Amino acid sequence: DAKTTQPTSMDCAEGRAANLPCNHSTISGNEYVYWYRQIHSQGPQYIIHGLKNNETNEMASLIITEDRKSSTLILPHATLRDTAVYYCIVRGSASNTGKLIFGQGTTLQVKP
Amino acid sequence: DAGVIQSPRHEVTEMGQEVTLRCKPISGHNSLFWYRQTMMRGLELLIYFNNNVPIDDSGMPEDRFSAKMPNASFSTLKIQPSEPRDSAVYFCASSPAGQRGEKLFFGSGTQLSVL
């Protein structure tokens, strides 16, 4: 599975959009991009995933560049409860299991 | 649905003792995963099962660790004998395997402290 690179930490003002970048320059054609987050003292929580098209759900939007070498997770109106570690993970669909390898992630601090 | 249920929530034990962590996956999910999280090493995948069969245990640190899944609704992670360096938060997760882009659903974790 391709390796990802994320900034160690980011700040965002409450009510503003939070844009979290992720580089995955070695991604291959059948690999998905997943985003999870972990709020302090809780288990990781699924946010969104995509292959090559942009995706949106009730939590966030995922923008994947045309060459698929990078992506951005967008939280449109960040709240204090969005303060968490955000993990970008790339995984192939070759197997039918959900094995995910977590990196260090980005610590997002939403400030009032 | 109650989600993935882990027990106990906290465990404090002494070095050398046996520790058993328990997990009940979401009903209908085919895959189950055990992760360990520490400040130094982050989230590490220890082992995962597909349809109750261990598929990859390459993340299990050593022979002191063992995991079983006797049926689709229950799994255990056992450490015998435990050591202080095993202190960590252990997470169990399940997913409906067989689908592309499947999500993992995590439990609340077991905070293990080995003194």
C-alpha cells in the first residue's frame, strides 16, 4: 500500500473551513484514499473515502487531484468537537479485507 | 446497534500476570481487527480475522500475545505473561468484509496498565 505524508499539526478557527492535505505520490490505480479521525480517548472514526472522484457526505468532502497524487479533506464549518487527529490512509482493493495501516496523522486544533 | 463492544474498559495488572481482552464485533461483520496504540508507536495493527480465521498476525509482537475468534460474535486477545512495555490502549474493530471501500468500526478500547 502507498505511503502517505501529512502535516503534523494544523489550527483552524471555529466556524471556518478546515482543509487537511495529504500527499500519496506513489498511489496506484486500484488504491483508495481513506480518512479517519480520532478524538481524544476514543477509537478512530471513519470519515470518508474515495478512489478518483470527489466525494461528499454529512461529515466532510474529499477532493482528490486529477493525478491522484494528493488529496484534501475539507470540514466545511469546523467546530470545537472536530479537534482530533486526522489520518489519511491509502489501501488497495485487491483483497477483500479492511486492513488499514495508520500513520501519525495530522492533529487539528479548532480554536474559538 | 451497540457498535463494537470491548471489555474491560480499563485493566491494571502486575508484571507476569495473564491478561485477557475481549471484543464483540458488530453483528454481521465478517472481519475483526486488533490494534494497539502507544504514544511512541501510534496505532499498530496486531492481527486480523476474516470469517473467524486469522489472516495476518505479522503485527503480533511476540509469542506472549495470542488472539482467538471462536465464533463470529466474540474474540479475545491474551497476553501471557504481561510486561510493563505492553501498557497501551488496545482497540478492536470490525468491518463488513467483501465490499470495496469498507469501513472499519472501532470499539472504545481497553486501557491496559502493566505495573
